[in-house]
Amino acid sequence: MYLFNSGTIELTQINNLNNVIEFFKYCVSSDLYEIEESDLDCMKTSFSEQLHKYIIEFSFWEFNLEDLLTDFVEYCKSSNISISFYIKYTGDYVGGYYYESNMDEMEDLDEFDVAARDVDDNRILKECARRGLSLNNSR
């Protein structure tokens, strides 16, 4: 299976950033996942002044992240680490994963969900107006 995964993980505390990085290092050493040490080189961390969040950007080649991300969500829940992530994959399949700490579980997105999530809000509003669709929910 050929897949290219890319996305971001967002956190609010530096201590949690270090714990998340340690989680991924553990994943490399555990051999439970297809992640390799060279994949960790693709993880870039930064702090967004605008969002007031720590950001981990990454891109991994050629493996399915679903099991790893499911375990990652469980690790963060059990460690009280507040995170959010949006990760897309392309290749033999197109889709993605989305999670915020207030959710019960990670969303598994199909290609249509990814396309809808990636469309600019203004473009959606313009298309609704073009179609004559009302965005007013009052009855």
C-alpha cells in the first residue's frame, strides 16, 4: 500500500509537546507500528503566536496511521494532554483523520469529508448563495 500522510498536531502546553514527541519516539522503538526513526526527522515543531499553540507538522510516507493515531488519542486522554489534529493521506486511498480533545473518538474521514473540510468557508457561502440555499436556521 502506498500512502503519503501529512498534517498537524496542535497543543497548548510545552510539557505536553515533549510528552507527545516522547510518545512518537516510543512508537519507533516498540516496532508496533511501521514508523521509523527517519520519519521523526519529518516532524517539525513550532509555536504559533497567532493561535497561542505549539504545532507539530509532519509528513510520513507509505504506511497507514490509523492504529498509531488511535493509540495516540488514548495516550493523550489517559495523560490529560489536550490536543487536536487534522491529518490527510493520499495515494492508493484518499482520506484523513480529525480529532479534538473534547471528542469521544477520532473521526475517520473519507475523500469527500477531506474535500469539504479543505474548502474555504467563503467559497462554501458563495456556492450556497449561488444555489439559493438559506443559511438561516430559524423557523
